[in-house]
Amino acid sequence: MTGPAESARGFARGRIVLFQCIAAALLAFLLLSFWELQGLNSLGYAAQAEENRVRSLPLLAPRGDVLDRRGRSLASSRVASSGLINAALARPGNLERIAARLGLDARHLERRIRDAQRFGRFGYIPLKERLSVAEIAFVEANRTDFPEVAILDETARRYSGSGVAAHLLGYVSEASTAELNSREFLLSGFGATIGKSGIEKRYNQWLTGRDGQLRRLVDSRGRSLETLSVTKAVAGKRLKLTIDLDLQVVAELGLNGRKGAVVALDPRNGEILALASSPVYDPNMFVEGMSTGEWQQVHADPQEPLLNRAIQGTWAMGSVFKPIHALAGLEAGVLDESFTVSCAGGLAHGGSYFGCHNRDGHGPVNLVQAIALSCDVFFYQLGQLLGIETIARYARLAGLGAKTRVDLPDEVPGLVPSTRWKVQTLLQPWHSGETIVVSIGQGAMSVTPIQAAHAIGGLAVGGTWHRPRLVSREQMAQIDPSARPAPPRRWDIDREHLELLRKGMWTVVNGAGTGRQARLADIEVCGKTGTSQRVSNETRLRYNRPEFEDDAWFVGFAPCEAPEIVVAALIENGKHSYHAAALVRDVLAVWTLHRNRSAPVDADRSLAAARKPLA
Amino acid sequence: MTQGAANTPGLRNFDWVMIALILAISLQGLLQVYSSTRDTEFQSAYSLHAVWLGLGLVAFWLLSAVDYHSLADASPVLWLVCVAALAAILLWTDPVNGSRRWLPTPFGVSIQVSEVTKLALVLVIAKYCSRIAPRPAEHRVAGDSAGRRRSARAAPPSSLRILVMVATVFVVPFVLVLNQPDLGTALSMCPILALPLLLSAARMKHIAVAAIVALLLLPVGWSVLKPYQKSRITSFLEPDKDPRSAGYQIIQSRIAIGSGGLWGQGVAQGSQTQLRFLPTPHTDFILASLAEERGFIGVAILLALFYALLARIVQTAKLAQDPQGTLIAMSVAGLLLFHVVVNVGMVVNKLPVTGLPLPLMSYGGSSLLTVLAMLGLVNNVRLRRFVN
């Protein structure tokens, strides 16, 4: 080949070669891109592919039942159909329609899904609990349109009664994002149901089971192709409380919606038999999920139904403090049985006049009479002799001013005032007039009802304070075998001093005292009344407003000689302590009934025989 | 330039190396179409694809049979027919899926005219550009006089007219296709114009200027894009921003490719493909599906085959008996490279989603037919590389 042919083959040769080089470079670059995905990051993408094709459906474990000491159910689980939504599959367009049909807030739902993804949860999260038949039908009928929604038969918490023992049981609800970040719920995943308060919170781990998992192969439309594996759920364990449902119900009926609390416990071991707070709420509404409006309504209720007044409410202890004060005087050695004060109906001090509740005066009273009649002037005098520091020291020895460390969350410590406390918190000096006020349990001193029961109960059994507990030692040993039960706090008190107190408190109920309402025929009850002022008497009489009425206290124990139960009752604005005394009597009456019936016959007889000479 | 019947090359003169490469690629495509459509509503696609492959080979043979010079001479008429058909589609047919692309025929078969138009464009543009190509003597032969070289630099008076003509021939169908609207096909027409111009007319300096102007015009191009086209580009840049809609394909494609690893999940074993997480695994994203099931090795083999095919076409371009043949072959090479790069780039998330099929692989009759017809032209050029 010569001439033109040879020349034609040289046409644009350089640019053709350049083209070939560019082609090679581009293809090499693309191949490199494949290497980046397939060679370097293959494992990550394989995991993503797995996440695509395997849909894990949680099998929710039922929560353990909560029983009273006789095995009666306080909280149980029941089967309900729940809607779940897959956070990874959820399409924004669908959310609005799903929310509309299931009566949910679409914006809220969107936020939930974003939260779930922030917590690394791309599988199913709870959408709505307890679906109605119509809602289930809607989901089933629209499977292909809404592949992200699934229905799960699970168990939902059910609290028996309409709020019986609501405060001590607490309630369960879905964990908030803040709770998921806390150490306490480290093991809970997004969407987990956790105990929010009370027993449910304190023993959450024991009550919570282990969720199972159903892994299924699905296609891009969410259709299930085959089941890959099933891990069965492990149910939560049963929790038996020391609560006696009968006492609990009697206490709650006695409070009857008034603000107040009742605590009944066995001072020999700290077991709580009843712990009632009023007004009550229905914890079931938290389980079912409430609207923002309902939630705000409950939280803004001036009656504060969510407050567990037995451990979170504090009030002036009033005259219930007097036995503790008297013991302080005896132990400090400033008074004895013969110490007598003449009550003229009041005491003048530093330009002020401190009246006795009996304006006419009690006349000469000794210690036993002072407790029985609740003479204020006697204790004004005693307080002046002791001084605030001594009073505070003995009050603390009796268990006031500190948490009882009951096995419930969020207990408050109350307050025993002292010079130091006032200087440090109020930046003011202590006035001797304040000592007089504290002498009768008024002023800055405040206690919770459980502290009142705990303190008086400890004295009644001779100076041993067991930590109050809702779970017996035996049950606790199962929950945490490594936990050593805390030893009781002891205070070595002179037996004679205790006998004087007991005599005084016996007279309160059984003699010419202030607490005759608490008297029972079958059993001897000792106790102490208290009527604590919320405002000065003048203010109360001038305005005549219900919220200015005095708070009514009564703390009683039985049997007097060898106490097995102590009951504290507080009724806010209850006016007269005998209302509280009647409440304690009702609780003790039911307790006595049980005691006589359930105790083995022989033991019962021997107990009765043993007690007779003492009574 | 006519050829005697005695010199007509026979089947045994065909470029069997190229044909082997074509078959190697398209049979892998057929296998992947089968694997990615099993148990779906497209499960018979592979048999239809095989029929199209057969028809494509017939087109290959037909376009090899007649001397490309005769075809080029007839191409202006074909061009006119195509432009008329494109105009008719825009004027008289109803949109299908939002665009007008198909010309119904009385035989019940619809024709995607834009594909046939590409064929016409290859021939017409090669024909005109070959006229402004530097004369071989000026270009190559050493020992020429300086005077002749100078005259070569001064553009002949006719070349500007030819350039305008070439531009017109390109722009008219380009605008018509753009209005269907079919941005992907319109863009894929660009190499048919670009390569012949770059090879024959432009000087390197001009090419550089043109590239800069094109870059500067990018923002203007952005502003004329339709919203869905914009979202394709933004979701290409940030697929994770909107994982449920526009970014979905890209994310699923990446997962499919990545989970393939080195050796792949095995034919018909890829979960992304088989459970249909990967959208359009038998058409635009067929390479993602192949990457999942055959792994990096499979992809490397396939891309190597494509490169070998391109190299073979380039060799044909070098061997062509005249610039016209060279330009035809290079046009086809450019078109093929463009398609491969745009599709593969999209699949590995290096380029935005355009909806261009992977030549010889993706399911779809018109693409397969057009590519095989064009490769037939290349075979044609090679068959007639000897000047008689």
C-alpha cells in the first residue's frame, strides 16, 4: 500500500491515541471506584444488605406480676395488640396517613422516628399500644401500602382497681430519651417500657423480662418470605410485696380523696403493710398513653395526685413529736417521772405569748399526763431547758430529718432545724422563741408520714429502727443474693424511760387522753395525736379558708406491750386529730382481724397467754 | 468510490475478534437479565432480550453488508426522515410516562426514533467532517514544502460553511429529543458531534477554549434543568440526605455493589437484587446487580471486555481507508465510551442518575439494536479498509 492509502491511515493518529488513553483512564478510575466499595468497604455494605433483607420483630417479654403479701395481684400483664413501626422503612408520605388512621400526632411520630434513628434503632419501635379492632383491620388490610407497620401481640401492664396502691406501685411507660441515656436504664433499648416511679422503677430489672426476637427474610416491599430464627421471650419475675391489700384498701378508703397519707409498718422488721397516698390517680392511663393535654392536666392538678405524700410530702409533725421530745428530756437527764409543770393555758416568753391548745390550762401535769393531754406548756418548758441543739440531736436519733431509705425512689428527708441549719440556709441567727415552737413539733420541723411511723415504731420496740421495706428479706435475697440486709439502727434507751412514754401513749388512747377514737376492744392500742397549724390561729379564724385548717396526725401502735404494727395517718387540713385517730383505728381493726384469723392456733394462744400478765 | 461486486467482502472477512467481544459482553448481560428478573413480573425478559440480541446481530450484518460510503451518501435522506419523525412524535403523540419518545407504526411495533437518529447522525456528521479533515499529505507526509503546510493552516473557505452545516445537522434533532423530554438520550448524542469535530476540525487551542466555555455555561445549564433533574443531581451529591426518595436508588446500588465483595454472592444469590431492594436491576442498574452477584472480579472482567472492544474499534479507526471511515469508527467508540462511563459512573455514585442504559448489557430492545447496528458500521469500515 502506498500513497494516499498509507496517508489516510495517519489521519488524526495522535488524537485517536489520546482518546484511547482517556478511555483507559476512565475505565480504570471506575474500576477503582468498584474496588473502594467491594474491596475496602465490603463488610459494612454486607451488613447494610443484611439489615435490608432481615426484619427483626421483637417478641416482648411480659412484665412480672406484683403481688401483695398474701399473693393477691396488685399489677399484672394482659394480652393486647400493639402497632409497631419500622424506623428504617417509614416513608414520610405514609406517616401522615398512618397517624391519621390510628389517631396519632403525625409530627410527634416523625420526631419519634428521628429519635429512634439517633439511638441507632432502625428496626421496629412501638407505634401505638392496645389497638382497637378497627385499627388492626386497617393495618392488616393495608400491608402492601404500609410495609413499615406491623402488629404484635404483646402484654400490657394492668393495675388492679382504680388506683389502689398507685403511688407505691408506680407505673410503667415508654422510656424517654433522657432515661435511655441514664445509667439506670443502660440495658433498655429505644421504645422499651420501663418503670417510671415506685416499685416499678425500684425493681425494674427484676420485673422486666428479656425480649425475644423473630428474624424474618423480607423483600423490598416488606413481604415476609421465611422465618430465619426465633428467640423466645423470657418473662419478667414475680415480685411479692410486704403490703397487705386489705390494710391498703382500708387506708385508702379512710383517706377518701382528702390530701393525706397513711403508712403502716411492722416495727420489728420494717416491713410495710400499707402505704397510701391521697388523692390517687389511675396508673393505667400512663400505660395506655395519654395525650399531651391529659398529661399536662394531671401534672398541673392543684391536688397533686402524682405526689406520693407518704414519702414525698412533708408536714409539721405537731404533737406527735412530743413523745420524742419527752424521751430527749428523760435521756438528757433534765426531767424524770415526778417532774411537774403547772399549765396556766400559755407561756409568756420574750414579749410573745405561746398558748396551750387548752386555753383554760391543764393545771399541774407530769410527763405521762403531758403526753396524754398533749399539754403544750409542759413541752415549752422542757424545750427551754433542753435547747434546740439537744432537741435536734434526739430527733435525729429517732430517725427524723433523714431519709428512711425505704425501697422507693425519690423519698425526701424532711427537716430537723438547728442553729447551724438556720445560719447556713437562711443566714439568720436562731431565736429562742423558735425553740419553743419546735418543742411542740411546729415551726421549721417537718416530717414525712413514713418518718413519723418509722420514728414512733422504733421507739415502741425499744429503740431499734429497721429500714422500712416493701420487699421482704426472703424476696430480696432472691432479687440480689449478694446484698447484705442493712442492720437496724439501735439507740440504747433506758427501759424505764420507754415505759413512761408507753404509759403516756397508752393513756392517750385508753385513758382520759386526746386519742380515744383509736381505741379497740380486741387489742390495746397506744398512740399520739397531733394537730399542726398551717397558719397562726388568728389567720385561720379570720379567713376561715379550708386550706388554712389544721393538719390532723395520729401515730398509733399495737399491741402496746409488744408492738407488731405501727400506723401513721396524716390528713391535710383534717381539722381535728381524732379524724386521723379513727383512720388508724380502722386499719388496726382490719389488721387485728387478720392477725387473729391467720396466725396458727397454738401460736395465737401462746401469744395471748404471754401477753395477759403484761396487759 | 464505488466498489465492484467481486470485491465485496464475505462473512469470513468480518471482524470476528470484535464479534467475540460483543458476544462475551452481551451474553453476560443476558445472564444478568435472567438472574435479576427471576420470579418477578419481568421474568420473561431474558427470552425477549435474546430475541433482541438476535435482531441486533442481523442489524450488525445488514450495516456491514453495504459499503459505508453508499450508506453515508444516503444518510442525509435518512436524517431528514428521522427529523420529520421526531417532529411528528412531538406534534401528534400522547406522552407516555411524561415524555413523547415512541413512534407508533402500523405493524404494532413502536420505534424509538431517537435511536435511529443517532445512526443517521454518525453517518451524516462523519461524511461532512471528513471534507474538512486535513488532507493526508498536509497532515502527515514529511519533506513537504513549508508553503503547503501554511496553506493547510489557513482554513479553506468552505470549511466554515461545513461547520455551520454540521452544527445545524446536530442541533435540530438534539433540540427535538431534548423536548420529548429525554435529557439522557440528548446528552448521549453529544459524542457523535464531538468526536468527529475534535478529530478533524478543531485545533487543540480551540478545544481548550471550547472546554472552558462549556464549564462556564454549566450554571446556565443548571438553571434550565427541570426540578426532577435537579433533584437527581443533588441526591447524587448527597444521597443520604433524602434516603427515601431520590437517594434511594443510589444507596441501594452502593449496598448491592459493596456487599458483592471480591467474588460476589453468586448468580441469582444477591439479596439486593433478588429481593428487589435494588431498583431496575435488569436495566439501568444491571451493573450493580452484576457487581453484587459476581463480585469485583466479575466487574473487572466486564470492564476489561469493554476496554478490549473499545481498543478494537480504535484499531479499526486507525486502519480505515479514509477519514470518513475513521470518523465513523471513532464516533461509535466515543458513543460507546460515553454510555459506559455515564452508566457505570451512575452505578458507583460518581455521576448523577441519568437513566442511560449500559450498552450491550441493559435489558431494552432499542438500545441493543442501535449499539449492534453501530458496531456493524465499524465492522463495515474494517471490512473495507483496503483501497482497491
